[in-house]
Amino acid sequence: MQVDVVIIGAGAAGLMCAATAGYRGRRVLVFDHARKAGQKILMSGGGRCNFTNLNSTPNQFLSANPRFCISALRRYPPQAFLELVERHGIEHVEKAAGQLFCAGKAKEIVDMLLTECEWAGVEVRLKTPVEAIEATDGGYRVTTDGDTITTESLVIATGGLSIPTMGATPFGYEIARRFGIEVLPTRAGLVPFTLHPDLKERLASLAGIALPVAATANGMRFEEPMLFTHRGLSGPAMLQISSFWQPGEPLVIDLLPGRDAATDLAERRASRPQGTVLQYLDEHLPKRLARVLCDWHHWSAPLQEYSREDISAVAGHLQHWAVQPAGTEGYRTAEVTLGGVDTRELSSQTMEARRQPGLFFIGEVVDVTGHLGGHNFQWAWASGVAAGQSV
């Protein structure tokens, strides 16, 4: 069997690329070893899929080559995908600034992509793992169980290593290495933190409590909610900062963002000398957290007994809490994979490998990782369109 384009991976990037190429009149065949297309779409956003972010710009992406994503994102901005969603009559809601979710279920996005592929004449074969790939004089030979397909263009849209229970594998990286393409080290991103046993035990009673914080690591700061869990620290603030945190380094958490605890406490000492730190914290933090902090640091005396240095120390604990994570929960719960196919090996215009004509890499398998909030889906759509216009 001969086709113009073979795409390996029926996820967000792969299906977007397939429809784009199909509408250009290319004969496209998509393979995926999974039982369902778009599995990561289906589980994202609590089943409602945060399908893009209206404020998505290159500034929201990490890469060893930060400028690589500019071309694709500019040529296919969030508004372009939103127009596609609205043409299909999918209702959506904006939950946080720019973050668009399905008003219904994420399945609507998958159905939309599959409908686009059908209209574009694309064939999608699920439960079909690829067994071998070889370069030929005119392109590539792809072997599956019982079929051999030749193609001019081969697109790798296999995703990263995150959430292996959904079928994530290193297949895309293996293909890159087989053709001499550099793959940068990978690690889990947008992932909760785990804690060392002593700190985990001290915070155990706080599981389920969420509060707004500001988290800082390696010069990056995110002001979003944090969630205490049975394993450690999660919530948007922790997921965001996890992509910048390096193992062995501290993570600094401000439990009172937007406040000046030292000034607040000094003023209270003057106006209410018999007041306590606990009374102050009860006004600004969840009560259970306030109690744990006061018991932990022995903040029980009336404020009149605190010196200026004591007040400063209390404020430091509250607004510069240096946590040394044990690590992260890893790929098991990570939303994305950092690192991947080196963008210096690819054309930023087409996603084609510079040293291997006809071979393209798109989506999460590439060393481009977005912040939390719909940016990674926007990269999937944009990189998929860039390749789909070129294959």
C-alpha cells in the first residue's frame, strides 16, 4: 500500500496534522497503538479539556531553543483553533484568564478532530502498533502487523513519557535516535511534588487543604493555588513551578502572597499586644494550616513578647518557606514531558528533520513544553498545522 503521508500517533498533534494535510489533497494514514484516539484529550482538564489559552505566546513555553516555537504559534494562534471549535458548535467556557474548556465533555474535541479527518479523507487505524520503520529512496517503509506501507512523508506524533498507564512510550525518541537525530534528556513536567518523610508526616493532617500561594524556583514565580496531598504538594502553583525546579534545590513558597506579614504583625503588636500569631493567621489562612504552623514553630506567646527580630523570623517562615522536595511524582502523574527531540534538528517552519528529509516531529515529542493552562494543546495544534501544510 502506498500513501503520501503516514502519521504515527492519533493524539492532538497527529490528528490536527492529518486533517490539515488531508485538506491539501494528500492521502493520509494515521496509526496508533491505543484503543481510542485522543486519549490525553479525553482525560485533560478533569474530562473537559482545556483546549487552548487565548493568551498563549512563545513566552509560555520552555525549550533549549526558546525561539523555535515562535513561527508555528504565530501562524496558527489560539483564535484559529477557537474558530474551528465554534464552527463545530462546541460550547466552551473561560475558567481563568484565557483558559478555554469545553462546557460539556472533552470527547467533543476528539469527535471534532475525527470528523475533520473524515471530511479530509484521512484514514485512522487504531489498535495498530508500528513494528518497523525504514528509509527508502523515495521516503519511508512502515510495517505494522500484517501491512507494509510506503510513504513520502512520515510524521512522528507519539507524545512523551507522561502517564504511561495511557500508553505513553519512548517510541518517538527511539525513532529520532535511529535516524541520528539528537534527543535531549527528558523529565516529568507539570507534576506534583513529593516530600521527605519528616515533613510529609508534619503536614499529613493538611491533606485536602488548598490556598493561594506564590511559588518560586530558579527565578520563576507563579501565583496560583496550592494543594496539600497525602504524598506532598500539588495544585496549579506546584505543577507550574515543577517545570523549573531542579532536583536538590529548594522551592520557596509565600503563603501570604500580596501581604507584608512583618508589617501586619508589627502593627498588631502595637494595637493588640495581647493578640497572637494564630489569631492573625486565622484571618488569612485555612484554620487547620494556621494551627499546624503555630504548633510547629511554637508561636503561642502574645505578640507583645515578640521582638522586631522575632516578627521578622515569623514573617520569613510565612512568606519565604523554603521546602526541599524529595522529588516529584514522576511520569506517572505528570501532565507533560520536558525535553525531547532537539529543536535544532528541525525546521521551525515545517517541523521537518534537517538531516532526514521527509521525517517530521510534532507535539510533545519535541523539546517544546508549555505552562499549565491550555498552552500545550496550543502547541499541538500549531505544530500539527505547520507539518500538515508541508508534508
